Amino acid sequence: MQAVIVTLIVLVAAGYAAWYAMPRRWRAALARRVGSRRPQLAAVIARDPGCGACESCGPCSTPPKETTVAAPVSRHSRSKSPTA
């Protein structure tokens, strides 16, 4: 029984990883195929898993902010307090 549960968890995780890494066009095509039979499942499949930044070929919509040089971190030694 434990092996069946572990196998199901691994299959679900592999399916989610494949869906997450799948290109947007493939997800849309899969949603169209499934949508004729199960519209609710098609809506879940067509949804973007992330921001979609991996699929854009153009530059970012906002220019990157200028970076400033951070000040170095200085460490101060603790003074030892006398114990009574």
C-alpha cells in the first residue's frame, strides 16, 4: 500500500513539473483538446503557472534599477561584562 501511495505522489509531481515547464502554446493546445470534453479542466490547464518571463523574447517591460554600492559591514567586538 505504501508503494502505491509513493508511486501516485511521484506521478503527480512529475506531471506538475512537466506542466510547469511546458511552453504556453502547448498548454493552450492541450486546453483546446481537453476543453471540448471537460471545460473546467481546460481552464485549469490553460492557466499560466508563473509570470511567463521565461517565454518572452523581448526585453523586460521596466528597465532595471540602478545599483548602488553597499557600505561594508563592520563588526564591533562585545565588551565583556564582569560577572559577580
